[in-house]
Amino acid sequence: MIRTERKYVELLRILKEHKDPMGAKRLSELMAERGFVLSDRAVQYYLSYLDSMGFTEKIGNLGRILTPIGLDETDNALVDDRIGFIISKLERLAYRSTFDPTTSTGDVAYNLSIVPEKFAERTRSVYDEVAHSGCGFFNSYRVVERDPRVPAGFVGFITVCSISMDGVFQRNGIPVKMAFGGRLDVEKGTPRRFRDLIGYRGTTIDPLELFISSGLTSISHYTRSKTGIVLANIREVPSGARERVEEMIGLMNACGFVFPVTMGNQVFNLQNNPFRLSIVAFSGMNYIGAAVENGIEIKTEIGAGNIPFSKLMETN
């Protein structure tokens, strides 16, 4: 049963991502963010089954944690079903993004990173370098200390997720497809080629998160010398939409968004497609990647939700 029931697997995955015990109320909230609307009572039912299978264990009144058997099940269950999950989550955030670049109002999608307080100032310094170098998709970030997702002794950092661009395009009648995440080689400020590309629709993990965790970037070197390997995404739109796309890009640039790196029917070392326009944009994940390169203990929820643009622009 566990291998054919997605709800069970999602509960296990959430418990794996959060090391502390979790109660039914919080699990219900996180399940809703993943597209599963369950009452607290329904979550309790699922948890009882997972307890009986030996996959979860109740820790007093604090909630559940994974058992070693549950961890193994989480790593192996429904791999095929999880292919495409990341892009589905991002597309949902794009749909919920209501940002209007003509008025600088509405919601944008964001990533939430959490660091121990001892790393807060160091993280600010690294984020400032990324922002000033122009490789962060958006030229600023937001520090949050009072948020239910930020534990005591930690500080949160909000960065704009580039999927916000997709939301703007869609609301202006431009069909857009998030195609690839990749490592972009830049020499003295000039982008040269993609070292690696991973398609969003054929993976169970965010491609850029994989590049970061594998130590395959040199973002900090780029921020100081304009030479390095940074993270970028490739989107595709119909070639006929170019004029409208350029109009939207101009409006978003005026609001602080930093893209594109380039665009065209043939970009860098990608194949030519006369019917599709490729848009290459630096990713907001460059902030997180630079922090990891600097030895900062950082945990990030990619596509954590949507936030009013005005909140993002408030002074830290």
C-alpha cells in the first residue's frame, strides 16, 4: 500500500526534511503547500498507519519522527512518481504569483533560507556580494527573524525565486516553459557556455540544488572577479512572442529584476530552434550557492511560497 499511496510518501518526505518531531497541524499545513489538502484528523489517520508499519514513531506530545525503516522507505518509494514533482511545485508558485511590473504590486515567489545566528552577518556579506555582482536574479533580499518557520537562534533570508518571471509572462499571455537548470561558465564578465544542464521535467530533485550540494559552482569567485561558474535557468517561449517578452523584461528590470543573461533561438552551446526563444537568466539560488561555498550552515526551502513585493522591499 505504501508504494502506491502518494499521501503517505509525502508525509514521510516532510518528516525526513524536518529533523525535529512534527505534529499533525504542522504536517497538514506543509501537505497543503504540496497540493494535498488534509484535515488534522486525516493526517492523524495516516500517521497511525505509518506508526503501525514501523515507519514513524511518536515522541510524547511533540509529534512524529522517522524511524530508520521509515527513512529507508522514503528513499526508495515512488521514485517514478516523484519525477517532475519539482517543476510541478514551481509551476504552482508561478500560477500564484500576481506581480504586476507596471505598478510594482502583487506577489512574487520566494526561497526561504535559515542560518544559525552566528552566521547571520557573514551571510549578509555574502548575499550583498551576490546582489552587487548582478547574478542573483533580483538585486536585493529580505532578512526575517520573526517567522514561525525560523526557529529560535536562527535567522531567515528570503530571496526572489526566478519562477516569478513565469508568473508575469503567463499573466501577460506569454506561454513559457521552464526547460533546464545549469552551470554557466563566465570569463571576465562574458558568459561562454553551459558546463552542464538538467531538465526540470526529468528529475526528482531541483537541478540547481544538486549542483550546489555537489560543490560544482564557483559563485563567490565570480562575485569578486567576474569569472566563475554560476547557476542559471533556461526558459522557452514562442519566437513570435519576442516583442512582448522584451517589453515585460524592460518593466521587470525597472523593478530590480536582473535578467536576461541572453536570449535567442540559439544561445551558447545549445541547439538552434527557430520556433522557440530561449531565455537565460541567473538564478536566485546563486545567493544560497555562494553561502555554501563560504562554509555557512544554511538550509533552504526552494519555492517556499509567495510574498507581497512590498514586503520584500521593506528596509531590513
